[in-house]
Amino acid sequence: MAISNIFDKAKKQADGGCLDSGYVIDGTPFNCYYSNKEWDDFVSEMERTHHDIWLKFRDGDGGEITTYIDDDGKPRPPKMASYASSSRLMYEMAIALDGFTVEEKLSTGLGGRPASLDGYLASKNLYVEAKCHEFYSHSNPKLRKGHKNLFDGIIDLLPQFSYEPKEIGKRVCLSFDGDIYNFDLKQMLCHLCGIANRVLRNRNGLQKVNFIYLIYKPTTELLDNISSEEDKDKILELFCKEKETAERIPFNDIFCAILKYFNKKKTRYTDKEIELISDKDHFKFIVCDQTNFKDVVKHL
């Protein structure tokens, strides 16, 4: 069994769910999810108690609270109905903080769909990307024209960055100063493009930007539901690799390169101003988990 499936099952059990039930579509059960009734009750409660957040999920295009069709044309349960859903993790964190919203849409300037940040708190100009089980498997997204233009436009400023193959339409593998394991750098670059374009468009470059990368830390309760010591060690290893990778990549340098890339198209700032906007006093990238997220936000 794939390590991501082992994690998902353990997460459901740790959160009080039963593996004998799950979401059912056309007779097919999805056992790491809420049951259909449990999910309907969950969404009804969200609509009643956190209506603004419910609206954001409802109006999003990610299939977070409704069934959707996957890339293979098959119907799938709502993503958030998974016990290991990153949007569920974000929701649990967001409802405890006044003014917090979800599914913040930002134009990337790359064509295609906008970036969708998992969380946003306007009062602190805080963007959040959340991950729960995604880094227990590897993603190789397809290279699109907009991505290739960006990668080629920033690569001279970031000698540690590389990608292969360079053919549009092929599945691409990114690296930064060596192996980045399962870290989704392509998605992170798209998110930073969205923030950069908002900064440039609004000419609010001197406003501080906070970015939190929120990753779910496996709990003792979760690990206790895994019988194999080898699987426990693998999950802890992959969590640590994700955290270490996110902490070692110099996102201030990447944000600076992205700002310069878009600034060239319609100059709004000098290079010195771009470097000021992206320094550590103005752009703060923080890695945290569910145990310290609220305290980190409070002290920003």
C-alpha cells in the first residue's frame, strides 16, 4: 500500500473516524472520507456557523465541498471530505481566527486559472498555503507555456534553480540546489507569482507580505494507528524532508526574481526597490505546523 494511503487511513482513525464507512459514489466507497451523511452534516454546520467561508468554498473551482470529475473523467468525493484534506486543515485553523478567509484567488500573469491560496488574513497581509498529505507522494505537473516563460525568465537570477525536460506539454521535474523530494515548487512559484502581481498592480510594495507554509505534523495518535514501524519511520522521514526543504529554499531570492520578471513587462519599480520589497523585513516566509500556527499568526 502506498505510504500516502497508509497516512490517510491513520489520519481518519486518529480523528475518530471509522474505516468501515466512507463516502460512496455510484456504489464505490472512498473509505478515507466522511460518509455521505457525515459530510452533509459537516457542510450544513459550516454554512450555518461560518457562512462567509462556506461561500468561498462553494464558489471555488477546486471541488472542495462538492463532488467533481477528475482528470481521468471519474467522479470523486468533495476534496474536503477527506480526513487528510489540506483545505480541511486550513478550515480548522481559520475558524479560530477573526477575519480569516479561504480560497484567495490571485492572477498569476502566466495564463490559465488564477492561483488559489488556501488562506488569507487581510489585517496582516498574510497568505497561507496548507499541506496535509500531499508530500507523501510525488507530483510531476505538465509544463505549460506560461510556466516555461517564467522559469526561463528567472533562471539566470537563480543559478540553483533548474527544471527538466524543457518541452511544453511534458511532465516537468523541478529542483533547487539539489533534490527537493516531494516539495511542490511549481505550485509555490505560481502562488508567489500571484502575490507578486498583486504587489506590482496595487503599487503597495512597501507593505509587508507574510507567507505561512502550514504543514500537518503527524501526531502521536496518528502514528499509533500504524502497525508497521517501517511505515511510521517513512512518514516521519517525509514530513521532516518537507519541512527541511521548505526552510532551506531562499524564498526571498525567488520572490525577488519573480518580481523582477513581471516588473520588466510594465516597469513600476527600480531594481533597488524590488530588492527592498523582497527582503526579509518586507517579505516573511514562515514554515509552521498545526501546533504553532495560531501563535505564529498572533505574533506577526
